[in-house]
Amino acid sequence: MQILMRQDFLRGLKGEANMTTKPIKRILVTGSAGQIGSELVPYLRNIYGNDNVVAGINRTKPPAIIYETGPVVTVNINDRADLDKVVDEYNIDTIINLAAILSATGEKNPMLCWDVNMNGFHNVLECAREKDLSRVINPSSIAAFGPETPRDNTPQETVLKPRTMYGVTKVAGELLGDYYFRKFGVDVRGLRYPGIISSETPPGGGTTDYAVAIYYEAIKNRRYECFVREDTILPMMYMPDALKALVDLMEAPIENLIHHSDFNVGSMSFSAGELADEIKKHIPDFEITCKPDFRQAIADSWPKSLDDSAARKEWGWSPTYDISSMTKDMIEKLSKKLL
Ligand code: AKB
């Protein structure tokens, strides 16, 4: 009943009773050299065709596969004219905005974080509005939550009072995305990613980065000094599930969606110590020590696990990997790469 009322309310506000799901033909992925972008671009090229997925990069060089399999363009989302030029030149109808400053870097440079995550995203939204694009995807994060939020099975609708600038930009980004949806009919969608674990490109500047670094160090050096306490529990997700989630949300028929920019997506939750124990099953002499730094306070302000029933109901979200299948795969892939 409550859900129906919210759906009607949103429809009424944006007058989109007849709004249809527009086709996705040519995608621009900003931030393609980053942890998610460097795996998302090849994944999308397999689905939509190599030439139909344009990898947008800025200062960082992406892996060779990005250059080898399709178009790559330099684009700065903080330069509106530059963004417009790329969208026109490549006939883009969908923007996946992965250009962002993450939590730890954001605390070192909060103004840069605001500028890229908010002003850059606003340029993306304005570009989509003026050019009537089919879709904008702007991932949010568990960083949208704060210490007042219930930490276990964090609800979809709850207190959003983050303590980091990154979190502030994620909450504001969710609200701005929903505003553009209701006010201007721009089809903006987003999901609150947990920490993402992957083997292709290491993350940079996040608080959950330890959950990737631990694998590299376990394989290379048999030891890792972790920057959060061993009992720190956070929600995490393996990259194949993160990619599937993004495409499933992007492709969901609009009439099925009640939420838009702020879907909780859960997968697995574990402490740093439990992750180390899982790695020890494959590398028995691996040792972890912990020296918490400023990122401990950030981790302590985030949820331990998420209620993602809205995502499950509205677009069929269902993760595949757990800590043991992920660890087996990570160790196999990284061992080939590093040894
Ligand atoms: C970070 O740690 O900042 C990111 C995130 C959880 O959004 N990985």
C-alpha cells in the first residue's frame, strides 16, 4: 500500500504516466580508467557492441584492453562544452558516470570531491536534459549512510547523515538525480555500491580498498598491514556482481521502478579478520597485522549489511558470489597476474 502510494506520488510529480523506457544504443562511460570502469567497458562492449561503448578517460591511462576493443576519448565532466562535444560527436544516448573522488581522497581534498562529484555530475544531468538522452547512471555508495543509520540490514529508506564529503556528494547526487527525473523526466538511475573487490585495476582513494590490497599483498608478500581493525565489518561485492547489477538496473523497464537513484544492493559482509582467515585457506602462511588510521572512523560510520529488498523486487537483483567463491577466483586471477 505504502509502496503503491509512493509510486503514484512520483508519477504525479513528474507527470510521466506515459514515460517509456528509451533504448540504449551508444554509451559513454566516464572514469573508464578506474576500478569499475576498466572492467565495465569490456563487459558492456560484449553486450552492446565494441563501437557502441565509448570509454571516457581523463588523467589516468586505462588498461590496454580498453584501447584495443573500442573507442576511447578524453573527456572532463567538469567542462560542459567538452562533455557536449563528445556526446554529439559519438552520438551518445546514455551516460554512465563513474568519474568520482572516493571517500579517503575526498577527506584529504573535500573541495575537489565536491567539484567532481557534484558539479561534474550536474553537467552530466544538464547535458542529458538538453539532449534528451535515454539514460544517466550515477552510482551511489554505502557512504551515503552515517553513524545515525541502523548498521545491520540497513533499510532502503533511512537516516542519511554521512560524515564524509564523499558521502555528502552521494546523498546530494541521489537527491539531484531523483529531482531531474521528476522535474525534467531525465531517466536517472543509481545504486548504492558496497566496497567493490576486483582483480583487474586496484581501487584508488577509498576506505574499502584494504579488501583488495589484502589479496595483492597476500600473494606477493604473504603479509598485509591493514588500515582498519580486524573486527571491522563492511558490506562488499565482487566485481562480476557489481557489473551485472549496473546493467540489470540500467535495462529495467521504467514502469517497474519505484526508486531511481538510490537502490541498496547487498552481496556479502565480513570483517577484515574473516577475510584474512578465508585467504589463509589458500595461503596458509599469510599474516595480517592492523594499524588503523583515519579511515577507521569512516568505516565505523558505514553499515555492516544492507536490506536490498527494493532492488530484488523492482529489477530482480540477486548476487552470485560469496566470500569463499570470490576469494578462490581472486587468488587464481591475481596469482596468474602477479607471480
Ligand atoms: C570507498 O571506500 O570510498 C568506496 C565506496 C564504498 O564507495 N569504495
